[in-house]
Amino acid sequence: MIKEDVPVPAATEFMEALNSGNHLKLIREWGDVLFHTVFIREHPGLELPMLYSVDDHHSFLASPDANEVQEALLERLVLGEDADVFVRAVPLRELARNAHMLGAWLNWFDAKIIMDSSLMELLGMKALVTLDDGQERLYQAKVYASPALNKSGTSANVSAQIWKVSDIEGGAGLQRTREFFVYDDSKSFAFAENEGSILSSRKLSQLRAKEAMLFGTWASPVYNFEAVTKDAVREADHLVEDTYVPHPSLLDEALLDSFRELERAINNEIMPDARRLHLDVSKGQVFAELEEPGDDELDRVEGRKFCIVFDDHPEWCLWLGGDGLAVTDYSDEVWLPESPGRHEVPESLRLKIVRAIAWTLFWKGREPGSRVSLIPGQFAGLRPFRPDNLDRIFHPPLDDTRFPALASMPCGEQPLPVLVHGELPEGYVVEALEDLQVSAAELPRGTLRRDSLLLNGAVHFGSMCGPIVVPQTAIEFPDEWYTGIRTSNTQLISDLKAFLWDQSRVMPATEKDPDDPGAVIGICLGIMAFLLVLVLVLG
């Protein structure tokens, strides 16, 4: 029962329960406490909690004290004149469930308490239930939209969850935990075998009444922030113009619905138009992709580094390829400019960048509630480079919109997520999206120059091994990788914006052009300053 007629709980009580480490007490005593939450009515039929930035992270604004929330609305929050804002009482467990599924936090602002992702999962995705036998149990859930096939062979998503159920001993201790798969069997879907990875399963129709209610709670839709973007596209072209055009892919079109929504959001909200982007080319010392005879491969040479800059957001920065490209590696096939300065971004490159970012976020967002972050220089596959097991430079095909694409490269029993950047006569050029150490025996059969990739008998993907070429038969596109629940697009876009902002603060140092007037003046001023200090010291 929701605790509506009880005194407003104090923040000290919450902190005492949290600091005690008694998670069951937190769930038992705080899950049903009403938190008065700031909502905004976007339009009739769409009401969403207000998102407030805390440490560059989206958070809900809430408090169990309704008066505190009203004061915040009237005195502290900066709102637009047309904002239709109101306060709604929502149980903490329901706010936490939505926050966890959307990758947000909860800001109990008057108490200055920030509830992060792990706390949102604890309060939103765990529940204590006392069944008819009088035994209290702890239920923990991960929620999925599981792909299934009906009898006619068409595909659909079926609501499914993986539960961990533990008996409670003495009101605090856990014992005898069972894990099983629960799915909605109301539509007569038949699940494909999953090679025995699911030990046991239960149908929704076979659950006890309280368990079925719990399943329904966790399966309920979360706040639809994506509708705001869609409405802005439809009703306010001056805010977000929909310039997205779907392009062919290596994957079956039936698997691309969820990905296309994310790609559309990145296209429209981050880089909608190549004319509003520029490629900043600067001088720097880099490692050559192809070494000249007699060169030491550890020596750096003159090169060019590439950064995408945004006209609409000068505080953002996206570095391509991290180390850049050596001047000696330029050829007629290299389409990147060699002269330092600011250049136009080819539309085909913009499309490559959008797709590479979308696939990377799509994969990294597979764990709802976790903060998604990209790796600086992660998009090395968008510029010419030499794969680690190839003796020539690979030039990403700008006109082939099938690439990049997310795929699986099985290494022994462990699948490695990769971006496929293109194809050569020798196979696909792939870039690992995760760190994974793979023994020599687990490498895909037929991999070129396998021994050149090994360090102490293993390949260290992601950390020491860059993109490589593998046979096309070594690459798979498992259906389940492209379906199911993921972090919301709203949160993924927010995380991407935070990443782009961080990149501008860690820009790698570049060499000054000695012929540049600014550099000459700087050198002269430096010499004069040195002479002045020398005179003062000696004088």
C-alpha cells in the first residue's frame, strides 16, 4: 500500500537506512513513500517529469515534502513563460524504475541527496513480496523485449524478464537464490532454443497473483521522452528539422527499427547538416601507418590530426582516429585534406560518423541504467588506416553506406562486438568495441598474419590490438543483438553531448607551424622574456 497518510519522512532517516547497508530495509520502508515530483505537460496526453542536470547527468526533481517542491517551483527553478508545470505524487519505487530504465538519477533537491544509477536499480528493480505461504522473498529483475517467432514465421517482441528470487532469513539475510526466465505467453509465441543458456523458465499465466502483478509493474512502459523529439520534428521544424534518410545496411531491415530511431536522433540533434560542420586539420607528431625502409616504427613523424567542429556548438569536439595520419601516408586515394586549417566536411563522411556513433551507442546502451561513454579516438575506422594484420592502408569506402555496421566476431565461446568498416578481397575490416583477451587458438580460422597479432600467445583486442582483417565467414549478425530493451535515446544523446563537451577539454597538443606569424611572434616573445629574466637574475 502506498504510504499517503503518514508524516513526511526526514532525509536523515533515509541516510541512516542507506548508510546502514541494509538494502532490504531501504526497499521495505522507502519503496512506497510518495515523492512529489515536478512534471511538465508537453501537450495533452504527454506529461513527463522535469529533467534537471546534476553533474552532467539527467535527474528527476522530487521530494517527499510537497511544500518544498512548491517552493522550488516558485522561487528557484527557471521556467519558460509557457511552461505548463505541475507537481504529481509518485511512489519512490516507480520513479526509481523509470530512472533506471531511462538511465537517469533522482535529485531529492531540498535535502541535497542525489540517488544515482545503482540506487535507482535497487529501489526500482527489486521488490519484497510475501506469498501465500507466509515466506517473504526478494525479487530482482532485468527486463527485456525478447525476440520470438509466431507460427506463421513473422517476428515480434515478447515481454520477458529474468528474475532472481531469494528467500529472506530473519528479516535481513538472503538464502537459496533461484534464477529463471519469465515470459508473457498470452500471444502463443514459441521461443527459439538458446543453446541451454536459460536453465528454467516460467510462463506469466503460471505465476501466483502477486508475482504476476510484479511482472506487470516491471513490464509497464516508462516515461516516453522520445515522443518529445518526435513531436518537435513534426510540429516545430525550426527546433529540430528531420533530415534523416535511412540507408542500406548489411543487416536484415526487420532488425533495424530500434537502431534507426537512435540514428535518426543523432542525425537530427547532433549533426544534421554537413554545412554546419567543419573538419579542423592541424599539424602534429604521429606514428606512420606505413614505415619507410630503415625507419624505426617507434619514431613519430610529421602528420595531420583531424577534429570535427560544430558551428552550432563551438564547445564540442570530436577527434577522428586519435593519432591522425602521417604526411608520408598520403596518396591519391586519401580524401582527407593535407593542408592545415578548417575544411568542409564531405556529406558522405558526415553519414559515416553518424552511423558509427549510432552503432557504438546502440551497443553500449544494452545495459539500461549504466552511463554510456565513448572512447577518445574511437572512430579511427572513419579515416584511412592500416589494419594490424595487413601490409597496406585501408581506405574506408565513403560511398558504401552499408558500413560501418555492428556485428559479432565469435572468439572461442566469447562473442566480441565489432564495427565492420568495409570489405577487402581478404575479408571484412573490423574494429573491436570492447577489451577482450583472446588466445591464439580462439582467433577466427583463416585470419591473416595471425602471429603478428599475438603478444604472449594472445591478442589483446581494444587495448593493444587495433582494427584487423578477418574472413567474412568469421562475422555473424545474431538477431538478438539488435532487439530488446536498451538505454533510452534521450539518455544516450545526453551522454553523447557530455562526451563531446569533455573532448574539447582534453584536446591533444598539436605542433605550431614555424611559418605561422603567430608562432613567430610567440617565439620572439618567449626569447625576450627569457633575456629579461636572465638580466634580472644576473643584475
